[in-house]
Amino acid sequence: MGLTVPAALRAFAPALPAAVAYSGGADSTALLVAAARAWPGRIHAVHVNHGLQAAADDFARYCQGFCDGLGVPLHQVNVDARHQSGESPEDAARKARYAALAQAALALGLHAVWLAQHADDQVETMLLALSRGAGLPGLAAMPASFDRHGMRFERPLLGVSGPAIREWLRGEGVDFVEDPTNQDRSFTRNRIRHELLPALERAFPQFRDTFARSARHAAQAQRVLSAIAAEDLSRVGDPPSIAGLRALDRERQANLLRHWLLATHKVRANAAQLEELMNQVAACSTRGHDIRIKAATGFVERDGECLLFRPHRDA
């Protein structure tokens, strides 16, 4: 038998008080109920209303009634999750949700926000990363904890399977709502959930554990690469000097440039953009050689003997 919801929380040593990001669905309901039982009076719920579904206000009312019955204070936040040109709706909604959760928790003086992603979500994230040709950061999938917007986010249920969560809810007689978009197979993640995960269950019954182990290995390797990149960047300079970059082999150059763009500018260049940037650096043997390469939401440009990143608004 795999890890259960109560067992996962018994192994969790949180800083309290904390908030559970509560949508009304099965996963966040299980986390909220188990947390409220384990730490009575120390748990809050935050419901983010994206306004993207006709039933959004009905979900909000349901969540309020459920939390009233549980004796947990609920804080509801409305956000504008409309996506910008070139941005996926899912990414826009996620960014808006994290910002709203962090803002609410900070205002309440809470130490962390708990998210209800579980082992199946972790596998889905890895499969999505593989489908996009992602590197180690994508294969590392979701971390158990991370900091964003000045708040600590934690995922206590990453070791618990989706079926185990629903089985626990049924055993406890706890109700929850079903989000109709979870059945919409036009979304890649839903196709993975309904078509690929059952096939993996049949072929590799331990796939959740083995995928999680691979994600941990990828995360460990990425931490090593990040440490090397930070050391290289300290020698090459920030902004990086072109001469310093040219002194590195291509693999370390790519590792440094990815790290620089993410750590300093919070952007990720795709593989083609990074290849073209390194090609331009390799060709940059004269003072008059110009560089201007599209990278994520801006451009990497030559400025004297260094590279600079300029967002679109400054380009």
C-alpha cells in the first residue's frame, strides 16, 4: 500500500500557522481536512477565484460553506488571470494564483502556503517536460518546497497518489466538487491523466515511485550544474564578458548563459535561441561584431565587451 494522506502529514514538519490553497476539489479538500485535524486552529484556507469559468462563483460559495462547517477561516481572492499575447492561459493562471496566494498569506502573517499537488501530478509534469524536450530543470518536475513572492510554498502530498487521496476521502465521508475542466481532453495534462497514467499503471505498477526517484536525481544534478554556473559567472562577470565566455567550452558556456538569464533576469531562453547566441559569441572575434539575439521576453545584445539582456520594453 502506498503513502496515505495522514501518513504524509505525519512526516511533515511545518512552520505554523499556514494556509492551504483550497479549490474545493478532491486534492485540496483532502489536504485541508487532514491539516485542520492535525493542527487545529493553526490552519487557514485561501480560495483563488480566477473568474475563468461560469461556475467560478458557485465554487467560491461551496468553499465558503465547507470551511464554515470545518471551522477553518477562508480567505477569498479574486484575480485577473487573462493571459498576455504569447503566454499560455495555464501559465497566466498559475502566475496569478501564486501571487494572490502569497499576498493573502503575507497579509495574514502566515509562514507558508501548502499546495495539494500529488504523485500523479508529479508524473504528469515530468511527461509534459519530456514531450517538450526539456532539460534537467523540467525533468526535476515540482520541488517539495520553494519560495516565491516573499512566501514559502510547500507540497506535503507529493508522495501520495491521486487514487489514494480519493480513497481516503471516500473512507472519511468527505465531499468535494469536481472541476468539469478536468475531463476536457483538449488539455494535454488531462490526456496524460486519463490515457497515459492508466497505461503506465498496467505496464509499470511502481511508476510513481520510480518517476519520483528520477525527478530527485535530475534535481540533484541540476543543483550541481547551477553551482558550477554560479562559479563560472563570478569569474566571467555579470554581465558576462564575451572574452570570458569564449574561454569556456560550449557546454559550460550554455550552462552559464542559462543560469545568467534565469538568476539575473528571471527568463529562460529556448534551445534554438541559446544555440544561436553561442554561435554569435563564437563568431564575435572583432570589436565591430554586433550581437542581438531574441531570448525569451527580450534580447541579448552586445554592449562593448559584455552581453546585456534587454526586455522588450527597452529593446
